[in-house]
Amino acid sequence: MTEVHGARGALPVDARPPLVVALDRIGPGTSALVGGKAANLGVLIAAGLRVPDGVCVTTEVYRRVTGEARFAVLADKLSGVPAADTAALAGLAGRLRAAVLGAPVPDEVTEAVTAAYRKLGDDVPVAVRSSATAEDLPSASFAGQQDTFLNVVGEEAVLDAVRRCWASLWTDRAVTYRATNGIDGRGVRLAVVVQRMAGARSAGVMFTADPVSGRRHWVTVDAAPGLGEAVVSGAVNPDHFTVDTDTDEVVERRLGEQRFAIRPLPGGGTEHAAAGPAGRACLDEDELRALAALGRDVERLFGCPQDVEWTLDVDGRFWLTQSRPVTTLYPLPVTNARGDEEIRAYFCYSMVWQGIQGPLTPLGLSGLRLVASGMARLAGLPVPDPYAGPSAYAESGNRMFLDITTALRGAGGRAALPGLLKMVDNQTAKLVDELFADPRFAPTSTSKAGLVRRLGRIAVRAGVPLRVAEAVLRPAAARARVARVGARHAERFVTPDAVSPRQRLETARRLLLEGVPSLFPRMVPVPAVGGAALGIALKRLGEDVSEEEGLALLRGLPHNVTTEMDLGLWQLADRVRRQPEAARLLRDSTAAELLRSYRDGALPTVLQQGLGDFLYAFGHRAVAEIDIGAPRWTDDPAHLFGVLAGYLSLTPESVSPEKQFSDGAELAERTAAELVARARKHGRLSAAVVRLGIRCARELLGLREVTKFHSVLLMAQARRELLLIGEQLASDGRLDTADDICFLELPEIARALAGTDVRDLIGPRREEFARESLRRHVPRVLLSDGTEPTLAPAADGTLVGAAASAGSVTGPARVVYDPVGAVLRPGDILVAPSTDPGWTPLFLTAGGVVLETGGVNSHGAVVAREYGIPAVVGVPGVLSAVSDGQELTVNGSLGTVSAATDGPAGETADLRERDV
């Protein structure tokens, strides 16, 4: 029986999927059957937009043709090949293409395809286009990865083109693209669109947002005479136009050099023909505006910027042949800000300030909204709905942004913002400096009095003046007070075992809205006094102190809880090293095997008890630890086994981190003595100011990590309460698994407890989180019109950032996006997007550190200085410029990263053999 489902009406709910479907019967939710391209065409048709008639040969046909076991065997082999092994990928891809081209096609398939073609007309010219299930996705467009055949005429030619489309699922470029984007080819199927050709006077591609600048109100159009393949393939230099849809003005008009046009031949196929008179545009201004308006209609239909292929026929009518998301644009932040400003500026708080390049879970973002609301209320700002966050809170791409528009336009913000940002990311500070010169962010107030009064009120309410005085006069007492505050907060929110899920949810809410924010005024002033004291001392010294000496004063700082954590893990590795059987087990077992043994209590005592003690003190920490939806080390300590094994790889000759730390402290003391002696030349008062300033800095600055430590401890408590609720919801059948709760927001959890079914939210959010995890570029600063401010690169190609830890080292780059499972060999240069404390155990085996985001006081810089590791942070573009294994020279004194020059053998530094 021929299976062709004709025009009009919804697809039937049928036990057997159809082989061929008319395009006008395709709707949302059918991409698994018809692929991304056909699904989007169905949406366009349903909206009444002009699309050429056609049919879709469904993925069911592909499944039947490739159902033999040999296809699965080859696909299994391919799935195990890493993306970097392009030769192996290409070899297996070639075998799969050959298998598809040689596979027999069932008679029922041939009959269904030819019957559908006949319905379009007698020997009607058609375009035959691939439509894969992993195609035209919000995160990966797959543009040009599978094949298209134009002006195909005749049944046999159509059947051949369909088969070649199937085979194109396994082209080298498509296989590599999927591997790079983390898409398993075993789950991908291919449908094929067979569409009537629209007679093309001209054709091309339209982006409904400018893909280069990111401007959302600019529509860009590339056009050429004849078929659009000339534009899509890059065979010609097309006419290029840009239309500002806010003003309907054509802001750019550049005619291309079109030596030929691709035109259809009468019997099928295409030819390169003369393009027509030079100097004549393919579209006049009226046509261009009409096309831009059509593009806006398409964008509104899909809800995001679109990459649209179009054709203009000889009667002046536009036809749409494809629409897919523009995946290269970073999504605009969703903000709580209210105002009539035509432009707003945001910076990525979760990446720039917290060192988390990846996405946050919905639960994590929901928790941060409460924390931000609590902070805003402490500052005396109104927050109508704490679950929505304060007015400056924004989100985009599952990441937390802050709206800095008001700060840019106020005198107080302009005074404070650059210094604050420079501490955590020098590049962001420079970008903000450039925004100060943008007339769109011109100051609207020139007085700092309002900000000063508000900060003063907050300081007095929180008792900050007394804490500052205590920190200066009695630093040990100030440290003890901070420890007591942390302990009291941890005890304040402890809940008994026998409480209801609603009570647990309320405890989590209070931990985030009240507990975490209240730590800041009680803890932050103490290390801030140390920073201010150091600043006064250095200012007093003036030209008598170098930048490198200033950084040397920060080496080996005591009382740093992150340093203590890293050294604790190192000391555990050192104890394991002394017991050969335990060391051998750690080296030779996988992390999964070790984790099973640990949970069974079956590891050697030194490792079992040692890891238990470490987790008791630091198990609430993790990578991306401000995300309460992210696992803690207590939940999953597998990562730590890899770190411990890496520590064992250090040679006995290497200087231990403990010795490196103590050497740094001695260097700091020698430097301090020398600087006090220099100051004495200017009088006793100068010497006393410098001595006191350095002493306060050394006594107090190590506490800059303590607020984060205790905040994360409270967040871990909130996470435990919420996971217990998740277990209850899963037990009641209202969630599939307990950790599904990490993909709900706090108000949704309350609704789930009240009986609302929220399970349909989980799957799409998990998929979105996985897609965002693959994103390699996140803007530091983003404007509301979609533009991303950037800085000009160095003229000689040298990568330049902030000098964060002195010294120079040469070694192989180890590019790491996720520290979980990463193992560094001694001497490797760690190259990463950014880091939070969960990364820092890797530093002890790194020869040098290079971070795309960060400042001299960011977590990565602080820890690198503690151990004397040369480090350069805030290096724009380093992840795209450096490849894994490439030899790099990192100069942490100059703030430069460059490709290593050839030198004598043995010149590459080992872990502790650095030029410092």
C-alpha cells in the first residue's frame, strides 16, 4: 500500500509512521518524524506565509533503509571517536556513506516517493533538500552540513537525489560538526524535503538580526541573481544590504561582484550563466523593505532571530524556502528593570564575578534571585517580588547578569564600578571604561552624595565602623568574630528530621533570602580593611614600590580557607603516597571504581578516612558552587579522586605546595621589611604607616574567601533541604527522580507540593541546560540592542591580559572547560574560561595558569600567587587562539601569553622549576 498523507488536517495518530507527508500537514512537535527543516516549513505554511508546495519523505523511510545491523555497528564505532580525531571520523563517515548508497530501498518506499512526486505535477522541477532531526536547532543550525539538489526532474532523478541526501548525513563535515557540538549521531535521522522550484529572478539569505554586530533591529540581506545556491555556497560575492527595522532605513548597500548566476536547465540540473548588467542591484529599496518586513514576521513567528532563505520570482513575489534560528547570537537578557531607556548595559555576573563560564540550573538561578533580593533589601532598595529578583537582576543563556545602566549614568557608579570590576576581571573594567565615553550612557547625575549616604546608612546599621576599628586594632579578634558569625549562621537554620516538605521549602527560602545576604556586612568589612590598609601603604610608598613587589606582599597569605582546602587535599595525597598499596590503587583504578569502594567503606584506611575528613570540612564546596542545583563534593566526590591521582604524578624532586606556600610567605616578609626600610627614609611616620598597612593586609586579606565559604555552606544547607523535598516528590510520583527538582524554580516546587503536575517542565529545561553547556563564548558585557562591546587585540598577535602572579614558564597548554574529570600532568599550562574555588585543586599540578576571564583579585589569581604559579588572567580570545598541547610561554610579570619559541631540550618547565 502506498503511504502518502495528503494535504490539510493534522497528522493522524497511527501505529505506523507515514512514509511521505505533505508540507502543509506538518506542525510543531513533528521534528522527530520530518526533521528540523521540514518542521519549520510546516510552521511557515500554517502561518499563511508563501512557501513552495512540496512533501517530506519522513525519517521512517530512512529508518527502514538503514535498519540493517551493520549501520548500527558503524555508528557505534563512530560515537566513540573524539571530535579531535578527524581522520578516524572521516574514515568511518566514508564507510557509512557507502553503506547508505548501496542499501536496497524497499518497494513500498519507492512507490510512496514516486506517488508523492507525481502529485506535484508531471516531471515538475523540484528542489530536494535534507532535513535532519539534529538540524535547525536553537543551539546548532547545521547550516550547509547536509546536501541539497536543485532543479531535479523525473522520478528516477528524484529517487537518486533522495538517496544522496540520506548519504549526506554522513559527510565528513556533518559528522565533525555533530561531534564538535556533542550530538550523538546514533540518534540522528534524516528526512528529505521535495519542493516545487519557485522561478527565481533573484534569491539569497536574510538574517533577521545582524549576525556580526548582534543588533537585533538590523536585518541583513545577501542577494544574487538566479538561484540562491550561489549565495549559500559562497560561489559569488552577493549584493549586501542592511535595513534598520526601527526606522525602515537602508543603512548599508554594497553591490557584489557577480560574475555569473546559477540558473535551472530545462531538462534538470543547473548551469552557470551570465549574471546580467553590472552595477544593478538584485533588489530595489521597496523590495528590500518588503523582504525585511517579511523577515520580522518570521522572527515573531518563531520567537527568535532567524536565518531565512528566500526567492523572488519573476512576478515580484517572495517565497520562503527555509528558516532556522541564528545560533551564533547570544540571547538578550531578560531583565526586571523598568524605565524608558532605549539602551541598557549588562555584565555577566556568574562568569565575571563568580568564575562560572557554564550555565546554571533553573533551581540555582531561582536561588540567586532570592539572594540578590536579600542583598538589595539590605541596601534599602525596594524588591516587590523576591522570587523575581531586584530591578538590576537579569538572566540570559541560563546565566546571571546584572543591569549596570544606572551605575553607568550616575556619578557614584562611575566612581565605584571600574575599581570593583578591575579586581575580578581587567577586561570587563576596560569595556566599562569605554562605555563611559558612549553618549548613550551619558551621566544623568553628577553628585555622589546619594550613594555615599546610602552606603553610610547600611554601614551604621550593620555595625561596620566598630568592625573596622576592631580589624585595625585587634585583627585576631576580628578573625575570631568572623568565625563565630559563620558558625552561628550555620546553626540558625538547622531543621529537625521530622519536618514537612513545606517547612523545608521555607527553611531553604530563609537561608537564601536572609541567611546568605546577612553574612556580607558582618564579614566583608574585615578583609576590606586589609585591602584598604595595603592601598594606603602602597600609596605612601609611591614610586618606591614596584607592581611586582606589591604582588609579592600577597604571597603566602595566612587564614585563606581556599588555600587551606587545597593544601588539605595535597596533604591527603602525600599520606597516600607513603602507603604504596593505597597509592597503586589510586593510580590504577577509575574514579567510578574508587567512588563505589568509598561508598562501600572499602578503600584503604588512609584514603577512606582521609577523604571522609576532607569532605566533612569542605564537602559543601563544588564547581559552580553558587548554583544550589549543582552537585557538592559530598554528593559526588569522584572528581577528587582524579585530582589526588594527579598529585601523585608529581616527582619527588618537585617542591611541595606547602614549601612553595611557606617560601611565598617568607618572600612577602622580606619584601615588607625592605619596603618599611625605604619608607623610613621619608620619616618615622611614613615607616609606621607602611608597617601597619602591610601588617593589616597580611593579617586580614586572607579572609577575602571566607564570606564565599560560609555563603556556600548555607547554600549547601538549602540544597539538602530541597533534595529531601525532591525525594518526597519522587516517592509520591510527582517527579521522575529526586534531582529533577534542580530543574524547577522555588515557586514551582511549592506548586508541586500543592499537587500541580510540573513534570513536563523538566525535559525541555534539561535539554536547554545541555545545549548551553556547549556554548564556548559568553559575553562579558552585553547591550540590550544585542551588541557586545569588544577590545582591539594586540597588533603583534600576542595575547595580553592582567599580570596576576609573577614569573615565566613554558609548557604544553591543557585547555579545560570543565574541571570534573580533567587531569593535568606536571608542568601543563592550565588554559580555562574562568575558575571558581572548585577548580583550584587542579592548580597544584599546573605549571602556569591562563584564564580568559579574571582579575588580579579573582579566585584563580589569588590561588596562583599563593603557590608561585605564573598566571595571566582576563585574556580575551585565548580559548579560540590556543589549541590543546600547544607550547606556550606564560609571563605572569608582564601579563603576556605567546607561542613558545624553539629552545634547547629540557627548557620546558616542570611543576616547581619556574623562573620566579
